Amino acid sequence: MPFEKEEIPWVENGYYIHGGEGNPARHPYYFAGLYYLQEPSAMTPASRLEIQPYDKVLDLCAAPGGKATELVGRLQGKGFLLANDLSNSRAKALLKNLELTGAPNFYVTSEEPAKLVKSFPEFFDKILIDAPCSGEGMFHKEPKMAEYWLEKSPDYYAEIQKELIVQGAQMLKPGGKMLYSTCTFSKKENEETIAYLLEQCEDMEVLAPLGYGGFSEGFPLEGKSEEMCSQLKKCVRIFPHKMAGEGHFLALLQKKGNGEKSVPRKTVAAKKDEKPDACVEEFLKLVSFDFSEGKLKKEKDKVYFLPGDGNMPKLRYLRTGLYLGEIRKNRFEPSQALAMALSPKTFASCVLLSSKDIRTVKYLKGETIDVADLKPAKEKGWQLVCVDGFSLGFGKLDRGILKINIIRAGECSNGKIRLDKYLADMGLGTRTEVKRDIKKGWISVNGEIVKSPEYKIDIQTDVVLADGKEIAYEELVYYMLNKPQGVVSATEDRRDKTVLDLISEKKEKICFR
């Protein structure tokens, strides 16, 4: 990697980045999916849940995807990961981050956990619950978290956590393992939640995860039995004054028994592999990919590769398996997701760029580039574009000119937009008003204050906070109304009802003042 790095001693594949060549979040390697930027303590839960190929894995509160990307990577394309997040907007960011890994074997859902329980009783081999919490462990890194704590204290989150962990236990097969984690210090959200689970589910027990010298053991609880407290001591606490990371808690749990793997209820049987459309079949001749671990599926004009037998319950999916591409006017257009799953060894013709080549940046910006000096295997047609041997996407080559091709399922927009437009679109004021608010330092992006209205926002991955409140991007909605008599065409009126009064769903407007 082109950065000065130091190994994180308790995470096998984790590194501290101290400097080096540019911004890691803007380097071509980031867009090639070679790494995920994450706080070191937050890497710990996924590193302590032992994932094996062919496991069926659930990440119950998965967005934005830091832990999910690690889990799916450990599957090595065998078995599958179900990554869920209740927030649809956050699930979209989760989808994009999983797509960057090139993994073919994941599903992304945005469902109530209770619905998942009904669909997957005692089904999963491994479950990770990185529960929503009061965030006390992040006060050191982000002082504003203390203000959020005042709004929603540990008491609020503890009730949610108790429900989540019991629901997770219900979906865990006998002999399966579940890891529960938070980024808070509160006993109420940590040890008390684990104690509640052990009392409610007598078939669950705490295991000691792979240790590290800097880890601290869990706290015993007053009024609990010696046996209970001995179990709680097997939990792990990470304290910022003892380790180079923020505060964290984790508990590794196992369901007693050695039951057989079950099948999800109310599954929709996947169709047998059908002969793909001629245009799809012609394109797949360019691809050397093992499709034996799943099935091809066509939904309208979109083509997917489903992991396993493809039999899954009816749920609110953002992604089912690997999105291969779309049929347009009898032509097959390959997807970005497929590109990320390939390499120079698995595609017929590639344009090989260097990370230091200015054309790499131009390609990532969506610009047409001249590659006449390069010698791909095929001088015309689809090319897999790579940086230093790692895939970035597809392009179409004709007479030395490469045109970008990007098709991403589940995305509401391509590219990036200005911060001021982002905020104005979400109803936080006029462009003039939000520019003023930005310059006052009331807006943060991914934890950093941004004072430039021109700053470009990736609507799929960037987390935008306005005065401490998250602003999730939604596409503009257009209404066609047959205006009734007595309703005026205005945004507000003291006497008459306006057209806005006829719209039941309105975006919340946040006032900074």
C-alpha cells in the first residue's frame, strides 16, 4: 500500500495509517475495494467472530458496512452473508461498500428484525449484532456525541438492545456463535444486556474470544449469581487509555447443542438455471467466473447471480446476490458490481492503468480517456479497467478511446453533488441559507467539519450531519395534483388550505438557530 502503516496488534489484517501518498479515502486503491477505513476498536468484533467458508452469516445492524465487508471476505465466496439495516438510506451505503469488495455471495435487506426472526428461525451459523448505543466510547474522538447522549441515554438504547439480542438468539442455530458489540461503557447497555439474554435464553452461554493483552474483562453485576458474574467476566472491554483505539464492548456467545442446519421459512423457490438471453450468453463468454456456487436469475431486464440454491423468503431486498448487469435494447450492459468481482485473469481483455497515471483519476471521474498507447487483448468492445492489477470498472474501447460504463443497481444517483445542493434538496433552506450555515461550521461530513459549499458529497457513502443530526439523502419526489377548488397554489396561507397541505409525507426542515 502507498501509505505509511503500522499493524494493529489485536486485528490480524488491520493497520494504522500515519501518512504517505495522498488521502486514503481518495486513492484509487480505495475505489478498487482494497481496504475499508474504520476506527481500530470497531474492527475488533468481526475479527473475533470465526467465519468459515459455507457459513450462513447474518449482520443484523450492518450499515455502513465496515464489519460486513470483513465478514463476507472471510466467506471466500462460499455460503452467504445477509446484511440488514432498518434504515433504507443507510442500507444503500451498506450495499455500495459490499459491492466494492467484489463478493458475489451477499444479500442486503432493510427489514424489521422481528420479520427476519419469522423467516429464519434457528438458521444462521454466525450472527453479528453491532447494536445501536449511546456512544459513550466515542466521546474522546467526537465530543458532540456527549450532546446526543443527553437526548437518548443508555436507558433508551438498553430496551432496543435487549430486544435485538434475543431476536438474534432466536435466529442462531444450535452450535452457532453470535457476537454482540457496542461502542459504549454503560453496564446497562453491555453486561446487563448479556445477563438479560442468559436469563431469557437458557441455551445461550458466553465464550472467551481470542484474547489480547490490552483487553479488559467484563464487569460483574451486583445481585447476580457467582455463575452469572463468571460468564460476564468473559466479555471484553476496550478502554482508550489502555489501547490505541476508542471505547468498545464485545461478547462472544454460543447456542448450546449441535443441531442440523435449517432452511428459511416461506421461501420463494428460485427458478432453475435457464438459458440466458443471447446477449448475456455472448458477454459471459468473456468471463472466467465460477457460477457453480449459485444460480442465474433474471428480473425484468436485470440479471443476477444468486448464491447457493437461491431459495430465500420474501423480504425487502436492496440486493440479491451479484448484480451482473442489464439488458438494454437487446444489448447486455455489465454492472460495476460484476467488474469488482473480476480480475485481469478472469476477463478476456483489460486496460491496465497505474495508480500514478492521471488517466486513472480521469476514469474514476467518469471522463473518456485515450489509451491508444496501451495494448489490450481486444482492440474494440468491453474492457475491464484495472489499477495496478485491481479492477475499477468497465469501459468500452473503440479506436484507442475508452468510454466509461457504470451501472449500479440500488443507487438513487450516479456521481457526487455539491454540499449546498445536498442540503437544499433535503429541505434545510435555500442555497443561500445553507451556504451561510456551512460557512458557520454547522455541517460535518464523515465526522469532519466542512465549511466549503462546493465540497462534493457521495450520496451513497458519506454521512452528513447538520447541527448534530444526520441528513440522509433522498431523491426529489414529484407530485402531479388535480388541485381541488378552495386550495391555493402556495407554500403557506393564513386563510386557505395550500397544495402542500394535501401531501401527507413532508421532509423535516431542521432549524439551526
